[in-house]
Amino acid sequence: MRTLIRTLIVTLVSAAPALAANGSEVNGSSFLLILFLGFVALIIVFQFIPGLVLFASILRGLFTRIPKKAEETLHVKPGGK
């Protein structure tokens, strides 16, 4: 019986560090994770460029003057004609 208890104690003491390991020893990211993050970054960049173009055209439309001739055609004359 003593031999069995000693064997169990030695086994549990030697296995304790393996049971306590949390897996944080793994370094780096997998290739698929890097590929996925790169794909998401490309989507964000390719959506950002048209947004900037639209914003620039809105600003250009707000701060440019309308020529006199175009102004006359935009106004509605009284009487609907």
C-alpha cells in the first residue's frame, strides 16, 4: 500500500507543472489570422477612398459659385412659366 501511495504522490508532483500550464507559451499569430486581418484592412481602405472623393465633391459644391447664366435658369419665374 505504501508503494502505491508513494507512486501516486510522485506521479502527481511530477504532473503538476503540466496541469498548471495555460498555453501562453505559443508565440506569434497563424498565417490565416494575418491573412484575414489584411483582408479586413483592404476592405476598410477601399471603402475609405470613395468616401473621401464624395466628401471632396460635397465641399466643392458648397464653396463654388454658380455662374450668372446658370443662376437664371434655376429660378422659377412667377406664374409657373
